[in-house]
Amino acid sequence: MAAIETDTGSKIAGKDKISTETQDVEKAGSTLSCSRATTEDVPRAKMIRDKVAVLRHLGNLEAWLDQRIGVETQGIDRIPEDKKNAPSLLNAFLMWFSFNGHVATLPVGLLGPEFGLSLQLSVVAIVVGTLLGSFFPAYCATLGPKLGLRAIATSRYSFGFWGAKVCAVINIVVNVGFAVVSLVLAGQLLSAVSDYKMTIDVGCVIVSLVSYLISFAGFGMIHTFEKYMWILAFILECVLVGQAAPHIATDTPSSWSGLELSAAFLTFMAISFAYAAAWASTTSDYYCNYLSTTPRWKIFTLTYAGLSISTIFTLTIGACVGNAVFTYAPWTDAYDAHGLGGAMGEMYHPNAWSKFALVMSTFTVLGTLVASNYSAGLAAQLVGDYFHAVPRLIWSFLAMVVALVLAVAGHDYLSTILSNFCSMLGYWSVCFAVILFLEDQWFRRKDGYDLHAWDDPKALPMGIAAVGTLVIGYCVGGVLGMDQTWFVGPIAKAFGGIGGDVGIYLCFVISIIVYWPLRTLEKSMVKR
């Protein structure tokens, strides 16, 4: 094979040789060439920050905060091996329970009964959809330790320098969308605690500010916070389903039959699939500090287990709660009047315990909000050099403000927003993950990664194949198979009056078929 250029300019030949700043590491299946000091990897952003007074002052503020309270200043810059500060490997499993195992995930499970599915079919759709969808973020997680890069930065090796900007913008939308759902439910819960004297909007403001303060500190604080936050949520959800159990009607049949039942099942399974798969574009953000010597199978297995178990557990409880809400009249009335927060206020009893449980449940949503603020801030830095020059904490703040405004504006339409949003982000997540998987396992297996080129537009791929695959997969697979409030594709219509969302499955197949020939053609013409 061709020789790989190292940091010192020398050549090293051999399929599995990897040169790092401190040692040569054997990594099966790929060859990596590492870079020099982090600040030298990104001269354009550094020059812009030094030249523009406002950005220079913001950078100095960030550095001062780092010295005082340990605020992370790393941003999207690649982390060399000798600069990595790896958290416990157990975090790769536990943090997913904080990301997913909280009260804001319950509305997703609620959609099964709301779509007219029996509890049994709802659970089957949750399990199958989640187990399939969890593969994508689990695989993308393995690229973090391998490359030392954040999630969207890893996509530059397939989407190219300019194509990755598109991924960054979409990733911001995904993270803000997750934050909106969490904020709305948190606002409903706090409003219920006050006997609806406090508006949902005030609750949204309180929780958004707390979440920003935690994400403000960065990687180390987030890993510590997420390692333990799930315990409270787990206890509260077990109590919730226990107190709701007398009114969970397991014998309630589905509202549909025949083709329409298949449509409802496929749609809800697609939503469960999408909820798990949506993490694909953010997982590397939380793994880039693990050493490249960490076995990939461990990262994949722990991530897959943590993501799938936590999601299945919480969505199943959501389905049980939804079953009770839609079959027990007093809870149905509370849900119609005040959303899931109002229904939960009725489920928890007695009244004093209910108020305490609702307050505690409110702050379990911080698991997702913290991650959303953090990843949105990192994605924003990848939009351009001037964006890169702005500290992450500023972008995280702006993402929080946007999520807050959207939550205040749309809190009366949570179910509609959630069902449409989950499906739509699923189309993107599948295309994104398939492209990274094929690039890593096929096209980079021989050539490897030149890590010094991660921020060099001239050394990275053109990205035409990846962007083309994303557009074709989304427009052909998503549009033809989507079943949304505002549009039902022709294939989705074939399932009858209510339609059946099969866009995710079409996106998956089309992305596999399209990317390989397009990338092969691109490499033959551009040679990178």
C-alpha cells in the first residue's frame, strides 16, 4: 500500500501501523496519521480570533473561566493522544441512561397508544425499532477515540470540508429539537406542581438556565453529571408505572386492523428507530477523549447496550402510561387540559408526594438538555472559520435561547411536533451513519486517515458523493415514504387512509446503494 506521512514528515508503510504523538499503536483495519499540537491544527480560527477584538475578548474570557472554574476550551479542535483525558469506560454505558432514561422520553412511548396500537404491539415496535436504530450511534461512537475528533468533524473524511457544514447545520437543528421537547415537558411538570398558577413558559425558562450552567463547564462536568443523574429518573419512573398500574388496560385491543394496523405499527416503529438513531451525529462528542488504544468492540458494545436498554425501558414505560391515559377518563381529561405533566400529577399520589415527584422529575430532563446545548455549540463551530473562532459556550447559549423560544411558542402541540420531528430526523441520521460506516469500513480500510488533514479543505475529500447520497436518500427515500402531518408520500399512502411511515427504511437502502459507486467515482477522479 502507499506510504502514510507522519508528523515528522517521514514515511511509514504497512497496513495497520498508526503513528501517534507519543507511540505507535496497532489498530486493525485502518491507518492513521496524527497531527501536531492542537492549536497549530486550526490556524485560520486562531488568526481570526486574534484579529477581531470582540472574538479576542471572548477567547480571553473563556481562558479565564478555564483557569478559575475549569470551563472546557477545547472546542472542535482535534485532541492529540497525549492531551486526552479519558473518563471511566463505564461512562460509555451509564451516560445513556441519563441521556434517554428521563421523563422527557416518555412522550415518545406515549405515541404508540395514541396511534391506536395495543400495549403489546407498542412494546414490540419499541424493542425492534430501538435495537435496529441503536446500531448507528454505537458505530459512530467508535470513531471518536480513533480520530480524536467531535462527531461532525469526523464526517469531514466523507462529506469533505464544505459538505460537513451542511451536516453541522442539520445537527444543530436536531439538538435544538430535542431540547424543545424536553423543555416543554419540564414546563408542564412545574406548572402542575403550582396547580397551574405558574405558566409552562416560566418552567421552561428555569430549566433551560439550569441546563446551560451545567453544559457551560464542558466535557468533564457533563460526563460526571450524566454518570449519576439517571438514578433519580429510574426510581421516579418505576414508581410512576407502579402507581399507574391499576389503570393500565393490557387487554385493550388496537384501534386498527389489516393494512391500517400495519401502517400504525410501522410508523411507531420508525419513530422508535429514529429516536435511537438520532444520536449518531453526536456520539463522538462524548468519546473523543478516550485513547485510540481503547478496543473498538468495547466502545461499540457498551454504547449499544446503554443506548438500547435505556431507550427501551423508558419508551416502554411511556407506552404503559399512554395506555392508562387513553383508557382512564380522569387521566384523559388531565392530559387533554394540561398535557403529560398534568396527567402525571394525577398518577402520582398522594398529593404531597406527587408535587415532590414532579419537581424531581423536572430536573431529570437535564440529561438531554445538557447534551443538546453542548453538541449544538460544537456543531456551530464547524459551520465556518468565523464560527470556529467564537467560543463554544457562546454558541451553546444561543442554542438554548432558540430552543426556549420554540418551546414557548409550540408547547400546545407537543405530540404533533414530536411525531413529525422524530421521523424527520431519522431520515437524516440513517443516511449520515451509513455514509460514515461505508467510508470507514470500505474506503478507509486500505488508505487510512491523515489526521493532519482534518481541517485542510485541499486534503479532504470533495464530499460530492456523500452530499449527493444524503440528498438522494432523503429526497427519494424520505419523501416517497414519509407520513407527516403536512405531507404523505406515495409509498406511505399505499397503507391506507392513515398512511405508514417507511421513509427511514427506504433511506437506509438507498444510501447503501448510492454511496459506494458515487464515492468510488469521486476517488478515481479527485484522488482523495
